[in-house]
Amino acid sequence: MIRLPDPKPEVLARREAILAGLRAILPEDGVISETLRLKPYETDGLSAYRQPPLAVVLPTSTAEVAAVLRLCQAEGVRVVPRGAGTSLSGGALPLADAVVIGMMRMNRILEVDYANRLAVVEAGVTNLGITNHVSADGFFYAPDPSSQLACMIGGNVGMNSGGAHCLKYGVTANNLLGVKLVTMAGEVVEIGGQHLDAAGYDWLGLITGSEGQLGIVTEVTVRILRSPEGQRAMLAAFKGTEIAGQAVDAIIGSGIIPVALEFMDRPCIHACEAFAHAGYPLDAEAMLIIEVEGSVAEQDMLLGKLKEICNRFDPISLKVAQSAEESLAIWKGRKGAFGAVGRISPDYLCMDGTIPTGELPFVLKRIGEMSASYGLQVANVFHAGDGNLHPLIMFDANDPESFRKAESFGADILKLCVEVGGCLTGEHGVGVEKRDLMGVQFTAAELTQQRAIKSAFDPAWLLNPAKVFPLEDNPALQRAA
């Protein structure tokens, strides 16, 4: 079971003084301290774990974020940054003595420069909000996590989020130019900028994926891209999950780079079809969604080659969307997969490991064997093109034994990912979910170096503590626990 450190008694004793300090910085409605109003902030997308924070603040500017951090550092108060709370690894899970800094009011698009293909936005702008803002002018923002309607760009930077189209366009790190960061000391730092590369060390690469451990991102400069002439999706259904995995490996090995290459197995197909009525083949054990883009001629050429590859693996059916509406229906099912599976199971854990695509058939076979061993059903839906797995382990949170089995099952899947040459996370981050598995992937020396970087930015370990690193490796939390 995941545990959190005990709160600092001295911080709890000074709660009213801390709240008074926060109210001196922010407007009256920018500080939340009442028990009932704190409830929405006690958990994130990893809803099996809950902890009300000491308080929540809702700043509207970088200056207010900096002032709050200076106060918290002076008072020794822990801080947890939060965007939309869609994190599936517990990245925004509060602590009892922590102030949650919610970024949702910092939601302005500050600048769009079409000539240089960039946009400057505040951290609380939603992922899809960027594309919606520029789409009328023929542009889009490429990373598209399934939660893109709600998730915010600051959280995307913190977790280095991906999405279905990252196979061609890359994840968040590949689509950033710069960030404005506030350190725990309240200093405002500009990293990168409105240019293709920055001199010196790759600080932007360090900040992206750092999970709010090094500072709080308040503004982001992103690349925007010209929208393609068109795109079409196809469905390829197969008799088995391993066969579908072999088809994925063959597609990648052919040198063709689809815009997206998504995998769904039987439980997920049935759940999504019941939800979206997208015309998914219910007799299939596994299904691929493959999307290509470009001119009509280019689409036809790529789809023809992809059909040839899929036909080598004796598909049950092959269906190519003939209109934008048909493509949207195909994607409606995939984008709604997490919610759809929630309709067939009281609870589920969404895992996030990455493997070499050549290992996909073997890993899918092993996950099936683990499912039988644990007696828990699993629905597989993931970004097959880049090997980013999202097994959804179904369990009942009201049954402690079922929950324990689900956690152990998830840990075994992530260990398997590392064993075959992959890693613990592709886009969800480590958070609290995977922190105790960090030693599976990294050596003691590697973890020591990572902790040294954390300490350089945040010597007292006040920023998003109890995340990423095992608690026993965190002296500041040990002393408080």
C-alpha cells in the first residue's frame, strides 16, 4: 500500500497564521481552507488514494505564485502544484500539511506567432484549448493525451505527456520551446524562449517531466504546426493479442510512420463499443487503430501498404474510414476508452510502462498469464506505435484483498517492462504510484544523482515531496515521519 509521510506538527499548529499570510497575498476567493471546499482537491486521477491538504490557493499571475512560494519556504510548508488533477500516478496527491497551488485560473493564451509557429500560454490553459485557439488559422498543437479536453499544459510539462499522435509528432518535450519557472525560493526563471534551441545546458529537458519537483511552471512556449491536408483512420481486427502485437512490430519495421497506431483488446473493444457505438468488431480478440495523413493520394498509398502488412497476419476484418465522420467515430471510441472501462468495473488501475515494440507479443502474452494468476481481468489499450502500454487492471476498491492484488499485478507489469528493456513510465509520470519501483530501473548511484538535482533546486524538499523517490531515500521526509 502507498503511504504518505506524517504531517509536521509545527506546521499544523501554525495553520491559522499560514492562512492569514496566504490571504494577505491573494484575493479572498483565492484561498480555500474550509473542509468541504477542500474535498475536490484531496485526490487526482489516481482516486484510490485521498488526503485533504492544509489549504488550496488559486493564483492568477506568476507574481502571486512567487509570493506564495516565498511564504511557504519561510514557514517550512510543503507545496503541491496542481493543474486539472487528471494525473493517473498520484502526481497531485496532497499532503495533510501542504498547500496545493492550483493553476486553473492562469488560463490565458498570451501570444500566438504564426510566422514562427509558436504560442505562449499560461500553465492553466488546457491541452485542447491551444488547438482550438489556432485551428481556424490552419494550425494545431500536436501532443494529445486522452484527457486533452481537461488536462492543462503545465501538468503536461510536469509529466511529459504524450498521446495517440506522439508516434509521429513526439511527446511534450518534443513540442516545447521554453517555460517560465518559479523556484521554491520564489525566484522567476526563464528557460528557453521563442527560438528553436537555447545555448548552454538543456535546462528545458531537465524541467520537462520533473513532476513539479524543481519548480512551478507558470508559462509555456509551445510549437504549433500546420494542420495536415487530411487524415483517415483504419481498423484492423485480429484473432489474438499476440498476433496484433506481431502486426504492430511489422508496421514499425517497415519504415512507415503512421500518425497514430493504437491497440485495444477484447474487453476494451466491447466496453468502448457499448459506449461510443463506433462499429468496432466484437468478434476480435484485438484491434489496431491506424491513422495516416497527407493528401488524398498519400493517404491512399499509405493505407494500401498498411493493409498489405496487416493481411500477412490473417485479420478478421480491415475497415478504412471513408469520411471524416467515420474517422471521428473510430477515435471517439478510443478517446473514451478509460471512461468506457469504468462502466464495466467498479474500479481500475491504469498502468503506464514503455517497452521496445519488438517485445510487444511476448509482453502481451505475459500480461495475460499474470491476469489469470491474479484472478483479475485486464483491458489493454495503449499507444502501440511507441510501445507505451496502458493495461487497465480491474478490481473492487471496497475489497482490500482485490486492491492489494491489483497493486501487485501492476507492479509486476512495470517490472516486466524494465526486464525487456523498457521503462517504468511513458507519459503518466512516477508520482506516488511508481516511486517504490524506482530501484527496479535505476541503480543506487543513479538515484543519488537524481536526488542531488532535486536538492539543488529545492534544498528543504518542500516541492511536491513524497513523490518520485522512495520515502526511505528522502531524509527530509524521514525526519518528519
